[in-house]
Amino acid sequence: MATNRQHGVCEAAAGRATAPGGRDEQSLRDALAEAFPAVRRYVFALCGGWDEAEDVAQEALLRAWRRRESFDGRADPRTWVFTIARNHWLDRLRSRRRRPQEQEMSETLALTDRCPRPDAAAASNELGRALRAAITTLPPEQAEALALRESRGMTFGQIGELLGVPAATVKSRVRYALLKLARELRAFGPEATS
């Protein structure tokens, strides 16, 4: 479903492309479409919901396409669209703080439909809750660096460029985040189940 929606976004944007140099626009359109799954995974790691992650990722693609003239080619298109997605996510967070938040019932129902057995559902839900809780204990810099790294496709250098820090700093943040998560989740490790 996400793939069809992603291509629909790119095709809709492509229909508005009127500037000369279609070949450059085509390569940018291809790069944006290719980046969509990674951007969606990154935003999911930030927000914890697939529907919202898809909305933010699609909006980021549309914003990138609408502002394609501002892309000067100095950065990787993926880094550029990740920056747009990150900024859009931060804007949504700021907006949310100004008004009360509602949880949608459809998200809760969708989660209950995915688990085949009650014992598997309990274990999965328990691990998922523990992971989400552990991620919330991470310092924001570590959580963001980990989310970008785990979204597959971004190197430490690209993440550093996006966040405005050296690649070595990104490596440290990811490593410390993983170590903290491992400590927090050790109860779910293989030796805990035997």
C-alpha cells in the first residue's frame, strides 16, 4: 500500500513539472521515490506510528518536489529530503504542543489484528512497550542519530551533515544509544528465556 501511495505522490508531483531539464528532474524524482521507505522508517522511529510516519514522509516528498529548484546538488538528495522530513516532524511536534492530543481507535484496533496468538501477542506487546519506553529514556541527540542510522541508507557522514555534527559524534551517539537500549532490554535477551 505504501509503495502505491509513494509512487502516486511522485507521479502527481511529476505532472506539475514544467521546467526544462526533465532529465535532472527525472533523476531527482527517482532519488526521492527511492528515499521514501527510509524516510518513512526514520519518521516512524521518531513518532511510533506508521500512519503518521507515512503522512510526514509523503509531505516531505511533496515539499522536496515543490522546492526542487532550491536543491543545488551539493548534498545527497536523501540527506536533503531527510532534512525536510525532520523539519516537518519538528513543526508537527510544535503544533501538537499547542493543542490537546487524541489517540485514534483505529491504531489500537490495527495493532490487535496483527498478532496471531495471544501468547505471541503478549510477548510482542511487552517487548514493544519495553523498547518504546527504553527509547524515550535516550537523550534526544542519541535517539535521533539512532533513528537516522536504523532507517537504512544513511551513512554516519550523511547523518552528521544533516545534524550539523562530525561523523565521529554520530557514531558515538549511536553506540551509546545501542548500549543503553541493550541494558534496558537485557531481560528480553536469549539467556532470559532459557
